[in-house]
Amino acid sequence: MKAIDKKTIIIAAATLFVGLLAGWLIFGGNKSNSPDDYEQVETEIDEETVWTCSMHPQIRQNEPGDCPICGMDLILLEDDQNTELDPMAISMSPTAMKLAGVSTAIVREMDPVKQVRLNGKVEADERLIYSQSSHIPGRIEKLMLNFTGEYVSKGQTIAYLYSPELVTAQEELFEAKKISETQPQLFAAAKEKLKNWKLSDKQIEGILNAGKIQEEFPVQADVSGYVTAKMINRGDYVRGGETIFEIADLHKVWVLFDVYESDIAWIEKGDKVEFSIASLPGENFESSISYIDPVINPKTRVAKARVEYNNASGKLKPEMFVSGVVEADLAGKSNSLVVPKTAVMWTGKRSVVYNKTQSDQGVNFIMREVRLGPALGDSYVIENGLTEGEEIAVNGTFSIDAAAQLAGKPSMMSPEGGQVMTGHNHGSQPDRQESMDMGGSGSQEGQEIKPQAAEVSKSLSVDSHAEEALQPLYAAYLKWKDALTNDDFEEAQEIATKMKSELDRINMGLFEGDAHNVWMDYKGKLSSSLEHVQHFSDIEQLRKAFQTVSVTMIEMTNAFTPLDETIYVLHCPMADDNKGADWLSTEKEIRNPYFGSSMLTCGEVTREIKYLK
């Protein structure tokens, strides 16, 4: 029994050893801890797809979707593979460029043409306005024209009147006729008296042939045209030469355009103007500038440019609003480099573009600082920084700049490089030195840029009643902002019109000394921006006007003390075709008036203004 047990134990032990050895060879031999296997694991982790927002680079997700801040489509975040070619370059794959909406164009030389946009209205030609008078004194017995706007032809009877003087003159004519053979001079004098009252030879012969006194005498139109003013009523007594109707010939009309002071240098007599009228959609008109006012209106800060138009069709009617464009050649700027405005990122101190280069590894973009020349409508003249033939990004520049920020390379916000995390910001912010100059502190890597809080004392000595007078203006501005935020065109237009009325009601006599000149300057700017708001046809026009008004309102907020509460200056870098725009609010919450519901929370607070009383 003991022998069997010992033999069994030996066999079991051998079997166990063989099994363990076979298991190690089959399973343990496949588990290698070689460096190659670790590298493969790390590579798989590194190549995990990451999605980010081109406007908010701090957003990172492992799947596509919408940005939780602004709602824009997320784009792929890819590693920079071309740093060995240029450490400052930003590489983008064709897929990333397509998702970010990046497109490029070749820089070319051309003769720059500046497009100046003008607003105005149709007026009657002053040279074709006629005052129709009664050449005979008397009482109006009948009126053949009873309302303004009626058309009258030359020679048409427009009224009948009774004139005691004319009755007496007719009696003298009949008496002179009896002795005309012996005293022809007396007969001729009687006729001449009637001619002095604009009676024709035919009318005088008619009186003589009738052989009786005509008590009601017709008044005939001297010109053809439309009645623009009716001065008398039936039963009125008129003196000789007194105006009874104003008649305007509208076969030729004037179009008077407002030329702002900043655009006067570009407008010359003889320039062609293409214009359109909102009430005549689809129709375009063309004529030339025949006259420019030599004096600027001191209230509106505009001069009038006159265009004469042959209006034989009668389509153009006085008081119609007109929008026109003048293409002005820039003297001394032939063969200049011109780029679209969408290609330029402007920070206030610097203007940059992204230059595209191509290599075997792919597409690269490098930031290039440029000096801008005159603005040409939708483009800029480039004075320095680019050469002909270079290729630059003209769309999607903010996406490229966001990629530069993420990679810690020079960007619009950080010209020296280094990552910048920006909270709700997605646009141009002051660089570090500019932020220090404004009273803020430069942001450090990984920190959010905080809005600067400024304690502002009055920069002008202003009477408290003057500052109280500004409060309705600010109230209307803030309501206008809210209406644009809610995408309510009708309310926004109504409030903008009310703001114009509030501006006109402010008594300029409340501002004295230096404050008077400052206020008149602000009022002129606001009047120009608000002049046509009641005639705009879409909300984008109102938003454009709101942008220019906001610039003046921010300046005015720094000069006066309009409100007794903190005022926030907010910024949206995507407004105005990605050039950025500011606005005022008494609330810190971001509610964007330039995009409304489409990007309601885009923007950031750049300043908090508190007043030291």
C-alpha cells in the first residue's frame, strides 16, 4: 500500500510539472513586455480623435457635435506634423481645412477702387418748380384744381375769379372802341392795360366780339406739371401777383445723397452713381454727380451730392429713399496689393493675415503682420507685409488662429506665442502690453483673462441736469440692444427711431464750456448713425447702425456720468465680418445683439465702468 501511494505521488507530480510547463509555453510565452509593445499602446492613446471648437479652443471632446458655448460645429484637433520645417507654422490637413471653412486666395496687384455707399432721397428739381400766381386781383369764384398732386397742362384753366378792376377795364375798352377811329391811341392803351394782366390778344378779341362785360375771368396755368402746394380756397380774395398754386415739373428730378465728412475726399463731380430704390425692387438706375455742396451741414455733418435724373417714366417720386454706390479710383494707388477684409484680423494695434505654404508633409499657415492702407468696401489696400503671388487665408482665419493658440504658437491674441485659455472669449483681445495700458493685467498661460474693472471719475465738468438729460437716451439704447438680442425687427426699429427722437430732445444748452463742444461732436455722430433707421428693411441694417451707435455711446460713457450703476463693455469678435464689435449693458450676462438667438452667449465682458462721484 505504501509502495503504490509513493508511485502515485511521483506520477502526479510529474504530470503537474509537465502541465505547468506546457501552460507557460502556450500562454506565458505570448505576453511580451518589449518596448515595441509599450510604444504601440501609447500610440493608440495618442491617436485618439479629439474634437474642439475653433472659437473656443478650451473645449475638447472625443466625439463630434456642437460647441456648448456658441453652438458652432466642432472640428478635428490634429497634431502638428510640420514643426521641423518651421516652428512657427500651423499645419492643417485637408479635412480640418474643410471642416473649419478655410479657403485661400492668391495676392494680386490691381488698380484699387473704393466703393462709397451713399443714402439719399429724391427731390423735385428746384429749377423746375413754378409759383403759379393770379395776375389779376379779385375773389376766387371757382377752383378747377382742388388737391395737391393733380397734373395740370400749360394753358389749362385752373380757377375763375371776379375782379372789380377787370370789370372797369372792360368798360374802358368798350368806350375806347367807339372812338377808335378818331383816337386810336386811346383804344390801344385800353388793350395794353388788359395785356398787363396777362390777357392774350385772343382773349381781348373774344371780349370785344362778345360785346358784353365778362364778370368771371379764367386764370390759366403758365406751365405744365404737378400741383405740389395749394395756397387758396374758393372765396379767397387774392392780390395781383399772389401765388395760388406751386407747380413742379417732375420729368427731371434731383437725387440728393448724403456724403459723410469722412467720405468727401473720395467723391468728385462727374463720378457715376449706381442707385436703387426700396419701393422699386429689382430696378437699378445710373447717373452722374452734377454738384457737391461746398459747405457741410453743422448738425448732420454731411454734404449733399446732387444727381440729375431724366424721369420721363415718372417712376421716381419726391421723398423716395435711395441707396447708391460710387466707385472712386484712388489717386496714386495704381497697381496696389488688395486683399479681402475677411483675410485680415485686426486687434486695434496690429493687423495680421495667415500666409499659406505647401510642403511634402502638407499645408502650413504662418502669421504675417501687415500694414493696412485705405478700405475699399469689402477689401483693404496692403501697404506693407505681403508680396504679389503669395497665398493667404481669406476665410476661416479665426479657426487657424485658434489652432495657433492651442499649439502655443504666435497668434492674433498672443504675438509672442504661448497658449491662452479664454473662457467665453473667441476673438481679438488686447495684447499683454495693451492690457496693461488699459489698467488690466496681462493674462498668464492657463489662466482666464478677467474683465478689467475701472473706477472712472468725470473727465468733464458737467451739470447734473445735463447728465440726467442723457438717461432717456441710454434707456432707449439698452432697449434697442434687448430687441436685437430677441431678433425682433419691428420693436428694434421702433426703439431706434425713439432713440433718435430722444437725441433731438436733449437741450444742448445744458452743456457748457468744453462739455458743450464734446457733446455736439457726440450728437453729430449719433444723428448720422440714426438718420435712416426708420426706413431700414431688415434687422441686419439695424445691427450695423447699432454697432456705429455703440462706438459713440462707449466714448460718451467715458466722458460723462449717464447712469448711477455699473456699466459693462462687452465684445463680440465675430461681429462685423469677424472684425469685432462692442456694446454696452447694465448686466454682466452675455446676450449678443449682433447674432441674437443664433449665437446668444458669444462674447465676453472686457470692462466694468464704475463712477467715482
